[in-house]
Amino acid sequence: MLDLNHPQTEHIFAAARLQDAVMDGAKRIIAAQPSERQELLALCEQSIDSMRTLHSEHFRSSGSLATVIDELHAALRALAASASPHWDIVRAAFTRLESDEGFGTVWI
């Protein structure tokens, strides 16, 4: 159960918004023309940078989270550079981000 009074709740919700933004960006990269993908990647990278800031300011006890964020960033770059982008390129990175190694966000 989600404890709305927990001190991390605000930050977990912020992380969920960032994850959603990156996931939406990945879907848009998949559907985009090759000439549009770098611009969409740049938008995703803004959210990735915000994830890194959120991690450093509020989730430092999660040692593996920085690596998970780095893996997601690498997967997004590979997705944008792919001649035939598809969800499998980023699936493992998103799965790991949504695991216990991630921010602790949940699907409601």
C-alpha cells in the first residue's frame, strides 16, 4: 500500500512522472522518422538528467539506481540510432528501472 505520509512519497511520484515521460519519448522515437529521432532523444535526455538529479538528491541509498539510469540512457541512444527501432531495444532497461533496483514507483 502506498503511504502518502512517507517522506519519500513526493519523490517517488516525481520519479514516476519522469519514467512516464521517458517511456512516452521511447514510443515516439519508435514511431518517428529517422530525421526526428535525435530531437526526441534530446527530450528524453532531459528527463534522464532529471532522474539523475532526483537520485543524487533523494535516493542516494540506492547504489544500483545510477547504473540502472545509465543503462536506460544507453538503451534510448541505441533506440534512436537503430535503423529499425522497436520496443525490445529498451524493454530490459525499463524492466530494471521498474524493479526493486529502481525508484520504487508502482503502477496504479
